Amino acid sequence: MPLTRPGPRRAGALLRASHPGPTVAVTLLVTAFAVSSGLSSGRLLLVVGAVLTGQLSIGWCNDLVDLGRDRAVGRTDKPLATGELPVSVARTACAVALASTVVLSLACGLVAGLVHLVCVAAGWAYDLGMKSTVLSWLPYAVAFGGLPVFVVLAQPGDEVPAPWVPVAGALLGIGAHFVNVVPDLADDRATGVQGLGHRLGARRATLVAVVALVAATGVVASAVTGVPALVLAVVLVGVAVLAVVAVLGHGRTPFRAAIAVAAVDVALLVVAAR
């Protein structure tokens, strides 16, 4: 009989339970912003490590909290719900990730570390119940608004972020929240999750996402320097076209257009950090 290899399978299941898409996306966004901000390699590693472990803890917390709901709707893509990943393993990984986040965050400086821990706490608050309230957007606003502030404060010296930084981040977070909930509206409703996006419905939630993301575009564009006016104008026209497509489109088109606007916002945010 061939030998089984539970180790690699369990590791893969643990990775899938961490919500790898959002975890990688947020970590890459912060990494790009941090590189553009000129962080030293040592401080960059601390910042990226803190953000990565924080996002992992939020992802595992989410699946642990949602275990009953995921089983109720038969989520075969959730390793905890299918039994592929033992609950004890996920709990241990979540605890280790959270402890690592605290250490790595505070190693970036007390104030910077506390700002990042507030961001992580916002993610946990969403998992632990705020996603089912009309304030479901607030944790995203706090977390995305705080992450670029964390990066700026992690730099040696007394540099403080410009006011537009948390504003743009918060608007991007609000847009990301509504974009994120739209694909899972049916499953979430079936298990009692009633955040603001669920109450608005797919069409209006997508519209709110687009409004927030376009507003973020305007805030960041006003702060960008060193970009030719013609290039910036083309970008803004492109965002306007995507916004119209998102408002008037059907099926998955509005969702995809909103994602495209978010991608433009992220690129502008990185450019503005230089």
C-alpha cells in the first residue's frame, strides 16, 4: 500500500483556509507602497512580515467563526467545513500568526505597531460579528485607512502621513468591502449574514463600491506628483469609463469593472508614495 502524505495535504488545506487571495493581495499592496516609500530592507521585512501574519490570522479566524455556516450551505471549498483541516490545527495556526503579528508590529516602533494592531483588530471585529451589521464597511475603512499610515510611521524619524493617505486608503477599503461581498451574497443570506452590502443587494452594493473607488481615485490623483498631466488625464478618463460600465453593465460586468477601478487606485497609491 502506498504511503500517504498528510503533512503536505494539511499544509495545503491550511493555506486555503487562510483566504490566500485577499491575504496575498493586501500584503502585495502594502509591500509595493512600502518599497515606493523608501523603507530600508530590514524595516521592509518587518512591515511585510507583520502584515502577512496579520492577514493570515484574520483569514483563519474568519473560517473558524464561519465553520457552522459553511457546513450548513455545503461549502466544499472550505477545508474546515469539509473536515480536511482539523479545527485544532487552524486554531493553533491562528494563535501563532496573531502572536507573531504583535511582535513584528511593535518591532516597527511603538506608534506604528499600535496602528497596525488596530488594523488587525478591525479585521477580527469584522470576522467576529460586524460583517452582519450595517457597519460592515467600517472595519475595511479602518484597516485600509490605517495600513498606509503604518508604513509611513514605520520609517525612522518623525515623518507623519499626509491627510490624503488615510482618506484614500479608507475609501479604497470601503470599495473593496462591497466588491468582496457581492459574489457571496446568496450563501451569506442563507446563513444569516446581513451586512450593509447584503441589505443593499448586488446592484446597489456594486454602485456604492464604484462611488467609493472613484472617490479614492480623485483623492490619490490630487496628490500624485511627477506624472505627466496627459497620462493622468488618460487614467482619469479610463476610470470614468469603467465607472459608467459598472453602473450600466449587467451580469458580472459591473463587478469586473469595479475590480478594474480598484486596481487603478492601487497603482496610483503606489505612485503617489514615491
